[in-house]
Amino acid sequence: MNTATSLPAEFSDLTDLTNDWALDGMAALNRARLQHSMAEIDTFYQRMLERMDAIMSYLQGLPTSSPLAPMDRNLYQLACAYMEVAPAVELFRDPDVPDGFPAERFVILE
Amino acid sequence: MSALPTTELTGAGLGFGPVPVEPCVSPAYFAAEREHLFRKAWMNVAHRSEVPNPGDYVVKPLPTLGVEVLLVRDKAGQLGAYYNVCTHRNNKVVRGSTRGNCKGFSCGFHGWRYDLQGRLVDVPDEEQFIEFDKQDYGLRQLAVDSWENFIFVFPTPDPPMTLRQWLGEIDVDIAGGPLTNLIPTARFRAEVNVNWKVFSDAFCEGYHVGYIHKRSLAGSFISESNPHCHIAGVRLYQHHSIVSILGGNPKHIPTPTELLVGKFGGGSYGAGATGFDHLPKGLNPERDPSWNFDIVNVFPNFAVHVGADFAYSYNFWPVAADRTIWDVAIYQRPPNNWSEAVALNYMRVLLRDSLREDVNTTEDAQQNLNAGIMQAIPLSQQEVVLRHRYKVVERWLAQAEQ
């Protein structure tokens, strides 16, 4: 099994999202948001929203005192990607921040 | 929501008239600020979490002074601050990796070695230096001290007042609050073509929220009872200031994400799960139920916005009259589990996006200020902190020239 893109069994229906969205850190996630169309982001958001409650309940059972197993890490990163796109979908209706300071000049350090 | 009592403002001696813009555009004024203010003030450069253990070091720029600071924790756990300047031919002692743990420092130019207390301990081929004593050539020191986990430096080793004296009543009023338990969770940086005071001004009132943040924050901040996002109150100190920002629109319909974040512990504006009881008296002193956070402006160039369980810090580093390097950090409580870690992301993302809304007006405003169309600008009572800062800078420079 390719653990680089696989998810815990109960979330295997989301596996096809991992290539684009299971990314490490805010800078990578923000780049992904800016590189996708609003339609693509809407699709990702909708599919994730349906599963977010289950995902969050699953992750709630994993204490931060232990590092995440690779498949759990993929799931965690997908959930973080959901948080990254949420303002684009719910507030801006745009991948980028309308009337915002240019993203390329606003450096995300960590 | 009533306006601030005028007695409070007249009592501060700030007046009500238009404020001149010359301090925001004049290269001569900036040169005076750099010389008399930024060379003579305590300035935040780091957070304790960046150098927690003996041997830890981090290099931090002081862009306004065009030099770097090397912060080092020695074997005894004592923090030292030194200019990152080899005392031989002024090479940078630490290059490349700006953070790490070590037993000492070695300059890459001629191998001069310094210990964790900045002492020069080895000079290759030392006998070739005549009338030379290593003791005279330790790293040049800055004064350093910490407050609420924030590390401050003063450009010389002998400041005219301690950090505690400098912070004065702010220390008394807000020490021991939420800042002690929060850890940095995100950092941003931008170089913006704007005067440092105009830049700081963008983050000192609620008046702009309904307009600049109409897409992002306005829905949850602006309520029928507070349509202009009036502040709850302001405390003006000799140099510093604190503003209490209100939010909490009871008619706001939470987004699906806000519901998730609330359910899984992603922190919140206002009291959240923590209530106000744990807050020191200087934060939300009115104990206003719709309080969001307090903006603590530590003169001259540091601001920390403190909520019940989060904080943001801003460092404004002027490098020209109309150019500023801006460092931002977000602080949150450490998550217990990985769903909390996910939920805490949302506030970081939303703040980041709303900051891009804030900053986007500043360069246009600076261009127009430079063009000299307006010689002075009117400020409302909601913007009194801006008026206060201009007055403090003016007073400081006037005293320096006496």
C-alpha cells in the first residue's frame, strides 16, 4: 500500500483528494488554494464538509503527545486543507483574498 | 454604545484637531526617529520559545538599525544578546542557519571563537596581534530582558531604564495573563511601502472593520447595538496604549466551519470556554461580554493583541520614511489532540487573510500622503490611540533635541 497518499480505512473514499490537498504546512496549503479554481475548491470543500465531523472525532482520539502515523497524518493534512479553503468558500467566494495585499508579498514563514 | 468620555481625551492633552502628516512622509523626521528613538528604546525581537534551552541561539534582524542580534542562552540558562558582528573585521559571526544549539561561535573569516557569553576565547595566530588583549574584543552587547515570554533588547548594554520600568503600568496591568501559556503557531513577514506609524495605525481601532473586513470579519464583529465597532475603552500610558476591541454579533449565523471549530476546541474570540475570570485586570477591564481582544501597543514598534486564549504580535521595523518590514506571529494554546490542532488552524487562516485586507490599503495611503494632497488629517475619538502615538513620538524627538 502506498502510505504517501493513503488514509485510514474508514476515510478511503477521500483518497483521491490527497494528491492535491494532503500537504504539510500553511504555506503549501495556501499555495494549493491559490492554484485551484473556485469550482475545484468548492468540490473539495463539499466532499470534506460531509466528512469533517467524522474526521475530527477520529483525530480527537489521537493525543498530540504522540506523532501521527503516516495515514493519520494524511488525514490531518486533509482536514487542515479544509480549514485553509473555508474562508475562500464561506466568506470570499474567491480562492484569493479580494482586495488583499498580494499573496506573493505576504510571506508565510511557518 | 457611547463614545469615549471627552474628559478622558482632553485629560490626556491630545486635543481634537487634525494631525499633521509630515511625520509620516519626511525622510528627515524618519532619520530623527531612527537616531533618537530606535537607538534608545527597548524593542521586542523574539519569543522565549525560540531559545528555551542552554546553548540555544537565534539570530534576529534589527532592520531599522541595519544589523543583526545574536540571542544566546548560556550554560547557566542566562540569556545574552550580542551584535552578530565579529569584533575583528566585522564579518557576521553566525551566517546561514539562524537558529540552533551550540557550545560557542566561530567566525568563518579568520576563525575567531566566542563562547556562549560572548567572550572572545580563541584567536588563531594571536601573537601576530600587537598591543592586543582578547578581553577587549568580546562580542558587543545589548541589554536583554523578557516580559510575558517576549524577549526585548536595548541597543546598548546600559539602558537608562529597565524593561520593567519602561513597560510601567502595562506590566502591572496585564502580566500573568493569557500570554504566559501561549505558544507561537504561525509567522508571517511582509515588506510594505508605508511609514511605520501609518502601518501601525491600521491595527488600532474597530472603525475600519465594517469596511475593509466586510467579507471576512464584519459579520461576526458588527452588531445592531455596535454598528461602528466602537471600542470598549482605551488606556493611554506615558508611551504605550491599550485598546479594547469589541465584537460578538449575537445575530451572526455561524458558518459550518465556525461550528466545527467551536465543537472541537479551536479557540474563539470573546470569552470562549475560558470566561473572563482568569484575565488580569488590565485586559478587558470593563469585563464587556462582547469583548474580543485588547490591542497592547508597546512603544515604539511592538503590538500584541491579546484575547482570552490567543494572541497576535506585530513588529514594525521602519527602514525608510515610507518602507517598513513587518513581522507577525500568532500564539495559541498547545492542542491536546489532533482535532484541536486542526481546529486551531482556522483562526490562523482567517487572521492571515484578514491581515491581507488590512495591509492592502496602506501603500495607496502612503503614496497619497507622499503626494502632499493633505497636510493634516482628522481623527475621531475612536482613533485616539493614533493621536496618542503621534504625540508621544513628537514629544520624544523634541526632548532629544533639547
